[in-house]
Amino acid sequence: METTTATAKKESSLSKAKEWAKGLFLRKKGAEAIERRPKQPKRKMSRMQKREEIAGWIFCSPLLIGLLLFTFVPMFCSLFWSFYHFDGFTLAPAGLYNFVHAFQDEEVGQSALNTLIYACVNIPLNLVLSYFLALLVNNAHKFTRVFRVLFYLPVVIPAVVSGLLWKDIFDPTFGIFNKILNSIGLPSFPFFQEASTSMFSLILMGCWGIGGGMILWLSAFKNIPKDLYESAKVDGANAFQRFANITIPMSTPIIFFNLVTSVIGSLQYNGTLIFAPRSGRGYDNSLYLYGVKIYWEAMKSGNIGYASALSWLLCIVISILTFILFKTSKWVFYGGE
């Protein structure tokens, strides 16, 4: 009995080996046949096609030249300078000193903490507010388009203009907010004039641009099939159930897109340079964000090499966070799935 079992196992292994060898032989023959296949001659483009291709490259050339001169060249220059002591005039080798010094600099830790606080509050707040704002203006009524335009107008205002505008609005003496507070018998609010209220004022000012996210949410809502809502109504689903089980899942791609772009934008934010006291640092360094730290090192202290190293460290952190967001994006629902 044992001899019969051993013989069967041997025959089975031999048959598997033959099948594997046969498959290998067929694959090899197929590869040789592909290699021996005559190559198709390259089809020549007509004169009209050549003109269209040249016209396409001409129209793309401003963007390509802009990317090359204002993005890729500065990136490679900053990477080169990060390994040197560079003040804009003299260049001395530094090795990894700038990167090591970044982990020993107390101001880097303080600016990173301020940036983390700002990002952790600003990102979810703006996502939620812009989402519900889009829900409000998504319903068709008489003044829907007017409201959409009014809510989107702050986005098209240049950053410098909006910064100066908010500086005047938050003025402790002549600002409109404090005038409203004083008119109802409340004391003036210090806003950026005290360290304890500076971060709150910055986050409040960040809500000024939620109209940009509103447009993206509206595009997501318009792509949701109306048949889903009608079927849910027939099944007896109320408004909240339709919102929780249809609107939110079907708009998760835009939620993910807004989340990624918000993380990138918040971590490199340096808009406080326009309006905050002490050249963007705020009182007691309350608004000393990481982007402001890079500006101070490059423009105020002249340590361009050190500022370049800080920029690349920020790039690495943003890349890691973006990679994590993409790896954990299984909750995103795409219509083709």
C-alpha cells in the first residue's frame, strides 16, 4: 500500500514537472515569435498633423517655460544651497550641517508647533463650513446664483489685498468688528494685538476663503445621480438618511481632494507676513509659523542655505503625509467601483 502511494506521488510530481517544462517552452516560443515579428513601419505624419503638433507645443510653451524657470530651477537651486552656507553672495560647503541644525533650533520647534495647531483647527473647520455652505446654495431658488457669486468673491481677491483688508477690519481702535462690539456694549477684542488671541484671529480670517471649497462641493453634488435620491424617497428615507447614505459617500472623492490640498496649503502657509505684527511673527511669536520661519531665515537673517534646508524638510513632511493619506483612502468611493 505504501509502495502504491509513493508511486502515485512520484507520478504526480513528474506530471507537474512536465507541465511546467511545457509551459516554459511555450512561453519561450511565444517570446521568440514576438521578436521575429517584423516591426511595423512608423507612420509618417501629414503636413496638417505636423502643423497641429507644432501649434500645440507653441501654446504649451509658456506653461513649460514657466514651470522650468520658476519651479524646477529654483527647486534644484534650493537643494544645492541646502548643503552650503550661502548668504546670497558667498558659498561655503556645509555638508549636512543645515539639516542637523534644524533639529537643534528651538525656533523650528516652536514654528512647527504653531503650524500644527493652525493646521489641525483650520483644515477640518474650513472643510465642514465650505461643505455646509455648498449644501445651502445647492438648492435651486430665486437668489441661488447671487449667493454663489457673493460667497465666491473673496476667493478672487488677491492675497495681499485681503491681508491688508483684514488688518484694517481687526484694528483694535478703528476696526469694524470692534465698532460693532462697542455699539452693543461689549469691550474691544485685541485680535492680533495680543498673543493669546492671535491664533484664533488667524483661524477666523481663514474662513474668508471657504467659497473656493464651496465650488468644488457643488461640482460633486451635481454629479450625484438624482435617481438615487428618488429611489431613497420611495424606500422611505428621510432627508438626513439621504444626506448620510447618498450625499456624503458620493462626494468622498472631492472630500479627499480638498483634504490633501488643505494639508499641503496649511503646512506651508505664510500669509501672516502681510498683516501680523513683527513681520508676520506676531506678539511673543504667537504666529511664528514654519513658512514664516523660512522667510525670516532667508530674507531677514540672510541664511539662504539654512532656509533651503528647512524648505526641503517641509517638502519631505508634506510628501509623507500625502503618501499616508493616499494609502488610507479606502473610504473614498468612486462611481466606477
